[in-house]
Amino acid sequence: MKGVLQGPDPERVRAERLGRWGERVALMVFALRGARILDRRARTPFGEVDVVVREAGVLVLVEVKLRRTLEDAKAAVSHEQRGRLALAARHLAQVHRAERVRIDLVALAPPHRWARIRDFVPPQR
């Protein structure tokens, strides 16, 4: 019917829920390893960063990807997104007065597979 308002797309809602679940998993992993959680869904002029923590004196920006396989999760970060993450890292380093910054990926493939890839995106100088 033309002009009838529809609710949100069920697939989009499901993807959003799964994404939030993945972020909670990443938060737990970092917290259990002694990292200090600084922010979740941090907004920067260059886009949103899923999780920001301080771990052993290093500011760590964490991109979380949940896909059917770990390989799909790793491949889901586009070249453009890597560039935005690098710019966001510079911005958040200033905000948090951090000398050392790293961008990690937490890749999730439910129900039992996950990987943390340190220095997934090289920082820009």
C-alpha cells in the first residue's frame, strides 16, 4: 500500500542486535584481561569506534565484526573504514592524551569462534 509507514527492517534490527552483542563480548574480553574500558560507540568527527580501552598504558580502539566465519569478519573492514579508524585514532589520542595508540579487530563467528588481531590498522603519524 502506497504511503503506509512500515516499521524498521527486521534484518537490520537483527544485525544491530548481533552487533551490540559482539561489542559486549569484546568488552568482557578486554575487562577480564585487565583493560580499563573508556568508551563504547565513541563518536568522533571521522565516525564511530565500537570500543575504546586503555590496556597496559596503550589507548586501544577496537573494531568489532561479527560474521559467519572469522575470515568474513576480517574481510568486513573496508579500506575506507580502515582510513577512518586511523583518523579516529589520532583524534582520540588527543582527547585521551595518549602517546601510544593501537587499533585492534575483534572478529566473532558464533557460536564458539573469535579472534583478536592486534594492530589490525596501522596508525597514521
